[in-house]
Amino acid sequence: MDFVSALVVFLLLWWWVFLMSLPFGVRTVDTPEAGHAPSAPARPMLWRKGLAATVIAAVLTVVVNWIISAQIISLGISGG
């Protein structure tokens, strides 16, 4: 898998994992301020979720690269 393909796979996996991790650990505010949504999280922990998404997406990208290079799944692209 070339660099551009690996980058695309990484970015797609990153967004997928990041969006899946958003609901984890969310606690709402007991008494929201005026103008704030009552369902808004008190501490969304976005940095922690972004870091976790980066690590998980990197591992999954390596796994996908190994699967493609071992030809377990063929993409149907001829090399020459």
C-alpha cells in the first residue's frame, strides 16, 4: 500500500474511531446555564478521545496494510 492509500485509510479510520468514542464518559451538567443545551457534556475530554483515536487508527492502519500486503484481501490492482 502506498503512502497516499495508507493516509486515506488512516484518516477514515481516525474519524470512524473518534466519532464512535464521543459518547464514552459523557456526563451532563446538573443545572445548565441559561442558553446552554441541557444535554451538553460537562467535560467532553476531546483531547483524550483524539489521542485514543490516533493510537487505535494507527494500529488498525498497520493491520490493514499487513492484510493487503499479505494478499489476504486482494484489491484487484495490478502492480505493473
